[in-house]
Amino acid sequence: MSLKGVSLPSTPITTFQDMGIPKRRYHAPPLCLPPLANVVVSHSTNMAVPRLNPLHPPGVKRRTVSLETMAVHQHNHQRVLTMQQKEYYRYHQGWRRPFYGTANEREEYRKEIRDLLKKQMSEKWAVQRERISSQSLELEAQMESDRSAVKQDTEQQRARALFLRNYRDENKKLMETRWQENRLTRSLETLKERELLQYNPINWSGTLK
């Protein structure tokens, strides 16, 4: 829908160049970053690339927030990518040889697997031998302990039997002695009563036999 007979004034376009605003320039000290970007890093090396602090880049003694630049972040990002590439290369090198390697590499891989299996079997056998030897030593110690316990019990039973035998013999002797003394006492009393009966034949009290 258009409006006829109506005119609107156009707004003039003004750029910042036409304005008299003074430009401020900040002079940042140069950064001494290690040459990491655009450099091919060998995956076989174990050299670790240091991580930089964005708030305290190298070559600057004073630490301020204004020193945080994209260069340090780019360095850290490139460092992360390089470490990921190294890990990816290390991970894929493990299974590349048995599938995509040459005949010599596959044979070397199979030889390493055989050696590893032999080593594991030898370690397992060594552990089993050590366990069996320890079990045999423990069994021998238990058997020796059992033998000593049985010997001690036998000696205690023998000593107890000897003590009971001696106790029985002493009781028997004591009883025989007491029986003999009783017989002798009765015989003496009988003789005494006979003598009394000779002197007094009438047993008025009835105590004499």
C-alpha cells in the first residue's frame, strides 16, 4: 500500500570517519611464543609442548588482564590438537600392523604376541609354583604342629596314667596296712577277752565273747 502525496525527509548517513573522535592506540609488548603453529611434529617423539598462561604470556614480567591475546589461545589450541594427533596416531599404530602392515610387520607382530603370551604363561606358572611352595611350607608347618600337639598329648596322658597308677598303688598299700592293723587289733582283743574269761568265767556284762 503506497501513500500518495506524502513525502518523508531522508535521514542523512554519517560515518565515524566524519566525526572528530580521536583514535586511541594501544601498544602491546611482543610475545615470545614457541614456534608451534604450522610446524609438523613427529608423532614418535615424546617431547611435551608447554601450556601457556593467557594472563601471563612468556616474555612479559608484569601480569595484567590486558595481555590476554588470541596468540596464546591459539598456541594452547594448537597444542591440544597436536596432543590429540599424537594419541590418535599411537592408538591406531597398535592395530595397523596386523591388518595393513607388510608381511615382515605382521610376522613381527605375531612374534610379539607369542612372546607376550609366553611371558604371561611363565609369570602365571611362577605365581603358581610360589603359591604351591608356600602352601607346602604351610602344610609342613601345620603337620609339625599337629605332631608336636599329639606328642604333647601322649606325654600328658602317659604322665596322668603313671600318676593314677602310683595313686592306686599307694591307696592299695594303705588299705592293706589298715586291714592288717585291724586284724592285729582284733586278735589282741580276742586274746585279752580270753584271758579275762579265764579269770572270770561268768560274763555278767555280755561284752566278752
